[in-house]
Amino acid sequence: MPPLILALVGSNGAGKTTILKILGGKHMVEPHMVRILGRSAFHDTALTSSGDLSYLGGEWKREVAFAGFEVAIQMDVSAEKMIYGVAGIDPQRRDELIKVLDINLSWRMHKVSDGQRRRVQICMGLLKPFKVLLLDEITVDLDVLARADLLKFLRKECEERGATIIYATHIFDGLENWPSHIVYVAHGKLQLAMPMDKVKEISKLSLMRTVESWLRKERDEERKRRKERKACGLPEFEKQIEGSRVTGDPARAATRALNNGWAAGRLNSTIAGEENFVLSSNRVLR
């Protein structure tokens, strides 16, 4: 079976991380809206606990009471204790991952660099054989050698076990022949999805230059829209609604928020003949 590896690309804020988190069961949606291996990732927790669906993304952080959110993992514990502490793992697979990621089992987690901490995170996330793997810019802290070895290992997983990988990234070094398909999103919507071979036929450029051309075109179009809206002199909220009408988003186009005065429990204006748009979570449909 040919490997199914999707490179998910797009500008910052396009919705790549949101897509991966929905697929990975990190955000709740209706069970029928997103299905992974025929199941809902959010509602069927066995899908992730079994390792069939694996999500790796973001910094390896935790929340600490009275200290703050997103605190980096800095416990005084060895990499060996963390990796070997995962039960029910194939020893051969564990040893292979330790070798691929070049992990020193004597590393103390409160003393290692960001890249070394990331290697341990990736190792632990891949200990269980996956059927679907979601990667959100997971190689950003890795050096060139570690990244190349990891990509080689992941491709082998897809070729030998028929697994599927969706990899969101802004780093295209070494990706020319790695993904089988490319998916491009912009403004939270799918713009393009096609095999890499077809992309190469159409573009004739490197992957990085091809994606760069898409993003530059997207940025120029957005700047043009902002300029046109500014020239119309519309209030900011009306600009958003007008943009929604142009893009065919009926939900946003029908959105209307009301505010004025301080009448408890009311959304309507308390000032006769006045109506004002506000940025709030209180929205009323026309």
C-alpha cells in the first residue's frame, strides 16, 4: 500500500492547528461531523488511549497551581524513567525510537534543552503503534539530523503498516519527496488538496517556493480586500459582515450584535433610535 502522508500548509491563523485538534479529539464537535477510523475521536476515548490515533503538537507543558499555565515540563526525573514508565510497549519498538531520536536515557528533564525535551516527548508519543498520526509543527526544535531520521522512521511506518500521517508545518527542508499529498488551507477553509506528483507537474518549483507563491497570493488578496473596505468607510463590524457575504458565510453575514445602555437581561438598545455594534459573545440572528 502506498504511504498516505499529508502535508498541511497555510499561513499563521489559517486554521491548521484547529483542524488537527478537532481530528485528534481535543475539541468537541458533533459525533457525525468528524470521523477517524469510523469513530468520533472526542467521544470515543478508546481511539486515543489505544494509540490508534496519536496527536503530537505544541510545547510539552503543564498547568501548575499558583504558578501559571503552560509551564514547561521541568521535573527532576530521568528520560529513562519517563520512557520506560509507559506500560504495555514493545521493547523492540521502544529501543528503535530511542536510537532514531538519539536519546540519552540519563538526561534529567529539568536540565535538558528544548530540543532534547522535544525528543523525549516525540518518543513517548510514538511508543504505541499508530494508525493515524497528527503532527503539529513537532520538529521545530529538532536539529537537522534528528529531523531527517524521524521523517525517515515515520515514512517507514506508513509504508510497512499502512498508517496515515497529517503533518502541519512551515519547515520544508527535506520534504520534497516525503509527503504523498499536500493540503492547503486559508481563512479556515480548504483551498487545495492534491497528490504531490501533480503539484510538481503544475508548479515546476520546489515545495517551499510553491507554498510561498500561494501564501503571497493570499496575502496580496487580503491586503486588497482590506484596502477596498477602508475606502468604503464601513464600520469595522460591518466590514466583517460584508466580508462574510462575499465569502458566502451566511452565519456570519446574519450576525447582529446589539448594545447601548445598561438594561439588565436585555440585548436591545435602551436609547431610542440608537444601535451600536460591539465585540461580545452576545449575538442575535436577524
